[in-house]
Amino acid sequence: MMMNNNNNPDIPKENAHFEIFQTEFELQLEDNFLTEEALEKEASEPVRNLKAEAEAFPSVLVDDQLMQEIASIPDRFGFKIGDVADLLGIKQYVLRYWEQEFELLKPKKASNNQRFYTKKDVENAFLIRKLLYRDKFSIEGARQALKDVKFVVKKEKDKEKDFSSVIQKMDFVQDQIKNFVSEIRKTKSFFN
């Protein structure tokens, strides 16, 4: 749709070529899909964090009762073996045995060889107790279930990393496109 400006008496003949170019430029670079309002709306929207929150345990192993038990753990820096045994309702020697059987449960030891459990260790002990006592797993079965879930969780985390890198690349491309459109608008304003 070129306009023939040669017939327009208001435009000198030497500028006729420029006027035709400007009309073509306007027709080709019509960017109504990126209106100022749309760009302002997008800029005002909060950035969504698509990265999933890390859970202490996979949802396969968690039930409401376990979540209530974990929520009841006091917020302290560390726990002695007697404290953990009392929280779990088991004997201390059972905890020592679980430490040998489950690599998930590895408390630190102080210089006096006393066990020091972190809150994460206590959460893991609650999970082990659930698997053994409520779900009726054998020691080997519980160990295998934890290994299987650990493998699945690792695969999911790898997928999350891949997904987040794709999102970062898409954000980068979107920024580049916005910059390009902005440059086109600036150039377009020179011709208007």
C-alpha cells in the first residue's frame, strides 16, 4: 500500500522519496500489539517466582499427623539425645540404632562425644518413626523408600533447575525484545 506522493502539491519532488519511505516504514512497523498501556501494565505486575518452595519431605511420605508432630518441635539450636527420644516417645538406644541403619540420621557429636541433633535431624527421626511404626515398613523397606524418594527428589530438583534456566533465558529474550521495540519507537519518532 504505497502512497504516490508525486501528485501531492504540498510535498516537493525531492522529498517525495522520503515521504514514500516514511509511509512504508509506518505500515511495516505498526506495533499496536505492544501498546504503551500494555507495557506499563506488564511493568507494574509483580514478578512471579515460579521456583517451587523446597519442602522438608516429599509429599509421598507426609501426612497430617507427621506435619503436626514436626510443627510441635521446639525452635531450638540443638537437641540432646534424651530430648529427641522424649519428643519421639522412644528409648535412646532406638535412636542410636537408627543412626547406624539410616544415613539420613547423622547427628553431630560434641567434644565429649555427646550427640547433638539439629532440628532437621529431629524431623528426619520423626519421618523414620512414621515409616517404621505407622506405615509398618521394615528397616530395609524404610531405608529403600527413603533412597527411592531421595532419587525422585533429586530428579525433580534437576528439572526445576532446567525449568528455571529456561525461564531466565525467556526473560532475557523478552528484555531484548522490549529494548528492540523501544529502539524502533525512538527511530519511528524521528520520522514523525
